[in-house]
Amino acid sequence: MNTELLEALNILEKEKNIGKEVLLEAIEQSLIQACKNHFGKADNVKVSIDPETCDFGVYAEKTVVETVEDQILEISLANAKMMDSKYDLGDIVQVPIQSKQFGRIATQNAKNVILQKIREEERKVLYDEYFQKERDVVTGVVQRYLGRNVSINLGKVDAILNENEQVKGEVFTPTERIKLYVLEVKDTPKGPKILVSRTHPELVKRLFESEVTEVKDGTVEIRSIAREAGSRTKIAVWSNDPDVDAVGACVGMNGSRVNAIVSELRGEKIDIISWDENPALLIENALSPAKVISVMADPDERTALVIVPDYQLSLAIGKEGQNARLAARLTGFKIDIKSETQAREAGDFDYYQDEDEEYIEEEYESMEDQLAAASEVIAESEEESAIASEDVSEEAGEETEEQI
């Protein structure tokens, strides 16, 4: 048993996560390459390796001939008979090759072949490991700034956080731990190249999956998400279980769950709304915290007219139009927001005005009926009170006469 080689292969398999079969194949290729460098050709060279004991042998397959013209490919009948008397002309004889006789250059080339194979497999293992994390969240340690980009260590490999994937105003310090969204993993000759992001909307979604159990197991779905990194994010959630409140599950007790995500995003505000298949209700929810009077949505044109109270117009639009912009991204509708006064002046509110007048008239009639009924009740009560008073007076008079 070749114990030294076996131990070396076991160590490499454990540390580099490279299969023993791959390493044995690399050794086989290196021996063939060494034979080619030593003899000039190696078409007839075969290598046999026992994967259990790591014992190996190198053989040259030679044809038995009367007169040898090529010593590398042929062997004389006399020499073949010396090895085994059963050989005859035309037979193939496996002649052992002593690898220890190889020269320094052949040995060095064989070593380089093994090292090259190990490096290739190591890169492949790293690429496969991090390729599985593509479109997912990883935790990295800030290394240093490379110009305006940031080098992040992910454990076994470094990733690059480009300037356009950084949140404006965020500053990192070395050894700081941050969460990142893996955008892409590229396989390069120098190893996997990993691009990460802090601005991608999916980062928020993955953080909710890791923080909220109901989102992770599929009970609560994040149907849509709109984000302006570093400022505000809106997400629309839906519950597949009628007994589970989607918004409440994402917020957590006393806001514990959403606050953990806000802390990771360094104070970025997060609005969580209920998803609704009705576009009008969805748009109304998306404009939260602003109050909405009415929504006229056109599903075919993907447009909507929203009317809000005069004092809610600025809140509905948001600072620099942010609230309306995020609501439009979240719902996929082009939203036109008008105040109640603007809508009436433009004639967009007539229908609702008529409805309001009809509603007020019905309410007025209902109030009149209620007042009439109340008047009748009061009149009956007064009449009963008067009769009761007369009875009491008569009884009192009778008692007085008896006393006299």
C-alpha cells in the first residue's frame, strides 16, 4: 500500500473539497505526460491505479515482432518469451516502466500537471459553491476600498461591490459585517468573480424570507416590491392562510421583525401593504399612509386616476414624488393623483358628487323619518304622563277627604 500517497490524497480531499477520483485522474495524466516527455511519445502507455491502496503501475503496450524497428512500440519475440513463454508473434505485451528512471524535466512537468489539475478543481469547487448562492443573500466582511468599489470577503473568495450597487451615503469600515445580494457569479481563469449589491430590491425580499418564518415557508407571499435604496421600500404581501395576517406577520410583535430588517438596511423606511387582486384597492393600499376618496383604474391601459382629500395631496405624492412613484412601481399602473378640488374643477368628480348628493338626500330622508318617529314616542310619553298625574291627584284628593 502506498500510504504516503493515500494520506496526501485524503488531506487534499478534506481541505480542498476535491474528490479523490479527480486527484487520481490527475496523477494518471501526469505519469502519461512524463512518459511522453521521456520517450517522445506515449500513445501506447497505460496507467493503472488502485483507488483503495493508491498502488500504481505504468505499462507500455508493445507488439511482439521478429525484427524490432521501433523500440517504444515493439518488442522482439525473444524478449517477450523471456517475460512469458506463452507470447507469440503479433501478441500485445505489457512492459513495466520504472517511473523512477524519468529525468528531472519529465518529473517537473508531471508535478506541474498535478498542481494545475488541483488548481482547476479548486476553482471549479469554489465556483459551484457560490453559483448556488446566486440570487441569494450572503454575509461578507468588508476588506478595503478599491477606488470607489469595495472588496468584500465571503469566506473562501472575495466579492466586488461596485459603486453603482452601493447605497448612496453608506460608508463601510474594514472588518465590518454586512449582508449582500449576489448578482452574478462568473467563472474566470483566476477563480470565480462574484458581483454583489446593496441596492437590489431582491435584497429586501431575501431579508424578509430569513427574518419572517411565514414568508420562508410560503404561508405569506411577497407579491410585489418597489425600492429606492437608502430611502424607502414598499412591499405588497398576501397570505395563503385566512387565519394568518400577512402584514402583521411581516411586522412582528411590536415591530420586531421589520425593525431588524430596517436596522440591517441602516434606517431605510419600509411600508408593508396588503396585496389585492382588485387594482383599485391595491392602488389605494399602495398610496398608504395617504387617505384616498376614490380610485378609477383601467386594467387594460394600466392607468389609474386617484382622488384624495385636499389636505392629503402632498402626503399622497410624497417628498419629491416618492410615494406616488413607488406606488406606481409596486402596482404597475401609471397613477394620476388629484385633490378633491382639482377633480371637481376638471369634471372628474361629478359622478362621485352625484353619488354623494344622493347619499346625503337618503340620509336626510332617513333622519326625517327618525325624527317623526321620535316625536310620536315623545307625544305618547307626555300623554301617559298627564294621565298618570291626573290619577295621582284624584287619589290624593280622596285621601284628604277621608282624613277630614
